[in-house]
Amino acid sequence: MSTLSAGWGAGPSERHAELSARFQPLFQRIRAGAIEREVQRRLPVEELDWLKAAGFTALRVPIEHGGAGVTLPELFALLIELGEADSNLVQALRGHMGFVEGLLNSDDQARRTRWFARIAAGETLGPASSEVGDARRAEFSTRLRREGDALLLSGTKFYTTGSLYADWIDVGATDDAGDRVMATVRRETPGVEVVDDWNGFGQTLTASGTATFTNVRVEPTDVVTVGERFRYSPGFSRSFISPIWRAWAGP
């Protein structure tokens, strides 16, 4: 059975009550400080760490790879409950969950195994694709170039939602051949700077700020050519709006 047919369209599972009971105490802890965080503009770094430690960020990772192997309906039911506690966290995890979903639909078994192990261990990813200035639709202004034996990444991104909280950042770039690639780097790698300069309307604690990459060394195994996204990617991304709207609407 494909990932698609096993996910979309399924009804509520018998396991949802068990999953909800597992995470409700954590959601209540997160809810308790939500208003104070908004007033003080305190980024929910600690709260994200709680979610990582509890296995929430590995929910979709297959059981055989150390995750919970939940279905998409189960995932979004839990995201709605998290959103009722603090909708900033749902938005901050959107890029991470999308990365995991891409792995589930990948045929690259070595890459799947490597990343599932990292994610099952509590590591998370954030996105860095959007650009301003001289960015073009067909390519990224951010560059991945080879110098000797090294791959070096340089460029600036904006609207990097959640990357300030993440262990890894998935960066869109153009390589020496002019191909669009995704290079994944550790956030704490020398040359990476992520700042909380997001001042847009709405959610203020999603860490949707600017990321700058200056001659950042990239491992060749963490570079993939940009191809077709998994076919339900648009619907998957839009579905993250529902938990946020649900939270705003109230119970």
C-alpha cells in the first residue's frame, strides 16, 4: 500500500485516544505559558525541546526506524490539539513535518535510513528556501560551489519558519552546474546565522526570520537535486492551516 493511499481519506483510528492521552499532559504544560510567551515575546525554545524529547517530532517516522508510525489523520488530530495549546508550535514544525513526509515518499533507502535515525533521536529540520532581491523562479541566488574537495554554501534566506529552533536547516541553492539542489546543514555549523527578525502580522513566535550562510561546509551525502515533490505536498502544507484556524476559533 502506498503512503498516499494509507494516509489520506482514512477515518479516526482507535489509537487516537491513546496518542492523545500520551501527549495531553505535555500540551497542558505548553498551554500554561502560552499567553506569557506572547506578551513577553519569548521564543518557545524549551517547549520545542519538550516535544522533541517526547517523540512528537518523530510521529510519522516508521516504527521499524524508531518512530511512532502514525497515520496522517492521527498526525493532524494531534496537531490540532497542539495548536489549541500554542499555534506557534504547529507553524514552527511545518517544515520539519514536510521533510519527514518527503522521506516517506523517497526511494533513496540509504537517505531514508540516515535521516530517520536522526529524527527518531529527536533532531529536527527547518526550511530555508524563500529569497528576496535578485532571486529568480528557475534558480536560487544562494550558491553551492565546490572549492577543491569542499562544498561551500553561501546566500541569504528569509521566512525560514522554525529554523531557529531546528537542529538542521534544509537550504535551497543553485550548484556549479546551474541545477537547483537542497543542501542540509547543521544549524550550529560555522558560517550559519539565523536571527529572529520576523515582524509580520499574526503569529509572532514562529521564528520566521532571516538566515545567512557564509561559506558553510556541506557534506556531499546531505545534498540532493530538487525534483518533484511528493504528489500530495500542496495539500499537506495547506493542512497545517487547519490546526491554526481551529486554535484561533476556540473549542
